[in-house]
Amino acid sequence: MDTQQQLDDFQRRIDNGEKIEPKDWMPERYRKQLIRIMSQHAHSEIVGMLPEGNWITRAPSLRRKVALLAKVQDEAGHGLYLYSAAETLGISRDELVEQLLDGTAKYSSIFNYPTLTWADMGAVGWLVDGAAIINQVMLTKTSYGPYARAMVRICKEESFHQRQGYEIMLALANGTEAQKQMAQDALNRFWWPSLMMFGPRDEDSPNTEQSMKWKIKKKTNDELRQQFVDQTVPQADILGLTIPDPDLKWNEERGHYDFGEIDWEEFWNVVKGNGPCNLKRLEDRNAAWDNGAWVREAAVAHAEKQAAKRVSKSA
């Protein structure tokens, strides 16, 4: 059991802005909270490759294919950084992956929506990666050292992904009428799920208060969601696209945009595994894991062979 003195000393370090490192003492709840957040983040990067990977061969030009392929590759790398950071908390990567494959682990709800047209690749980059950046920039200042350091590179690459998506939307919005309508349709379908990415309302979030106290998070779900809306509405105006929210308007007194109520019933339905693509995503991840077994086995065999050679040379 954690003693009160240990808890007080730990909170004092947090309040002083110190980074917590893997070998430092930490409350068990802090460790579990980090594993939950970091594993969900890692799983989201890995599952997020699926809807985009589906469009690599169908991208409209070689330039678009190369850019999308590079983006998917980046996301695989992000997942690896985050799994590695999570392992410093005493959980194995095998255990984390098993939780994803058997459906007990959560990942971002946004990836349980289908990508129906090429414009969705623009919407995902602009909106989904834009929302991710707002959350992830905050995490570069999180109290756990390995997580904060992993986020520095991830944020740089996510910024490129967001600009790539916006550039796709800009090209479509300035194209033919059909192309502009395709961009508008993608915005219509991804706007509300993007707002849901920040999680439940603060009053409905069981972990936000403690995460803020431990400075795992620097801003609440609702604060981050408001920041995203304020940032994104002017970008939509430049594109000449319409945010699908009749209640959206600038509030001079608050200095922020007011926006409509999110369909929280839909949010919780997707989180519980009943979204449009929940089953498909898990089926695809399990298939990829099974089909890649020979690669993992070959890598282990090669490592063992190299280790045996080193032992032989040193004998």
C-alpha cells in the first residue's frame, strides 16, 4: 500500500514540475493510469493505419500514393515509440498487443468510422490529425518523462500529416463542383466524430480530475475540444466549406465559438464496440497479426543465430 508520506512527496514533485522517470517511486494508480492512456494512444496509431492503408493503391496520383504510404509508415513508428514507452512501466508489449487483439483494450473512437472516398483521406489528415495534435502537444509536457520525450517527434510528424490532409481538402475545394461536394461530404461525416475524439464531457470523465492533478494531462477534454473548434472553423472558412453545425457561432463575450451538442449516445455506443467498423477493425488487426507470424518467427530465428555466432567467437 502507498503511504501518505509517499503520496505527498510524489505530489510535491509533480507540483514542482519535475519529470517522473521509470525507476522513480510512483503511486500504483499513476502507473495504471499511464498504461491505460499510453496503450490507448499506441493502439490508436496502429489501428489508424487500417482506414488509410486501404486507400494507398487507390490514391489519385503517384505523389498522393507516396505521401499516404509515408504517413502510414509514420503511424506504425508512432505505435512502436509508444509501446516502448509503456514498457518502461512494467507491462510487456506482448500483453498490450494481446489486449488490442482480443478487444479488451480501447483505441480512439474515430477509427471505427469508414473512409468512403478519397476526400476522407483529406478529412482524416485535417480533422483527425488536427485534433490529435492539439492533444499531443499538451502531452510533450506530461509529467512522465518517457511519454513526454516520445511525443516530441510524434508531434512533428503529426503536424506534417495535418498539413497533408488540409492540402488534399484545399485541392478538392478548389476543383470541380463534384470534387468540392466530395470534400464537403467528408467534412459532414467526420466533423462530429472528430469532436468526440477528445473523450467524454468533463463531468462524465472518471479520470480527468486525477490526470490533471498528476499533470498527466494539462487541459481537460472540454478545454481541448474548444481549442480544436476555435482553430478549425477559420480553416474551413478558407476552404469555403461549411461546418455541419447549425448552432455554431462566434461568442464575442467568451472569445470562443459556441457549438452544438454532441450525440453522446453515439459516442458511448462506438466506445462500447458497436460503431460502424469496430468488428472490421479488430478482424483486420487479428488477420494482420496472424499473417505476420512468419516475419516475427524469422526475426527471432535471426536474432538467435546472431547471438550464437557472438558466443562462438568469444569462446
